Amino acid sequence: MPPESWIVFFEWCEATALGTAVRNSMYAFPLIEATHLVALCVMGGALIMVDLRLLGVGMTDQEAGKLARLVRPWLVGAIVVMLSTGVLLFLSEAIKCFYNTSFWVKMMTLPMALTFTFIVRDRQIMNGVPSRMRGRMLGSTSLVLWFVVAAAGRWIGYS
């Protein structure tokens, strides 16, 4: 849990015009949430295709680096949409998020997942074919990190 002094920032976020507009609109929150979830599906598909390839489970006739390059625009686009819609969702209920453990789990894991995906995993597979063991470690670590991000995000609404 963050220091209690941070609550001032979260109160300010929730009081912004965007936060108030989303919170007071009958349609804004569900439409933004739906867009967020569609982007999650696109992102998940792009990640899973590469990670399963690294695990040796699917698309084994494709080179992992080539597959990662093919899905990268979908992955980046989905992440941009998710970050944009996520900020709007957060602004509409920032104080609730402050007291929500799932929110903090997501916020701690998200930078790790992004860093791992774009700096560790992608660099490894773009620089050549990783060994079978390294590929499995990369794929499984990516899947676990992103599963935690998605599960914690989903749990925000239930806690």
C-alpha cells in the first residue's frame, strides 16, 4: 500500500474534468471499459502467438523473430489503446483504486511486463533463434507477467 500522503494526488485525479465526465456519464465508463477489453484481447493474441511459439507449442514452422515482427504493430497499438483507456478508467475512480490492492499489483507488474516484453524477450528473439531452454524461459516468463497484469486488472472491478 502506498503512503497515505498520496491520497491527495488520487483525489485530484478523480476531481479532474475527465474523471468527473467519465464517472457522471451513463455510457462513457462501459464504452471505455469495452474498448479496454477489446484491446486486451488483441494484445493477448499478439503476445500468446509469440510466447507459445517460444514454448514450442504452436506455429513451430515460423521463426520466432519474424513472428514477433509481424505481430508487433498489433501489440503496440493494443498497448497504446489500453494505456489511454486505462487512464480514463482510473481517473473516474482514482480514490477506489488507491485503496485497492489489485490496482497496486497491476501497477507494479505492468512496467515489469512491458520492460520484459520489449527489452528482454524481443531483443533476445530478434537477435537470433534462442536456445530451446531460453525460448521456454522467455515465453513462460512473459505469459506469467501478462497473466498477473490482466488478472489483477480484472480483479480491480471485483474488489
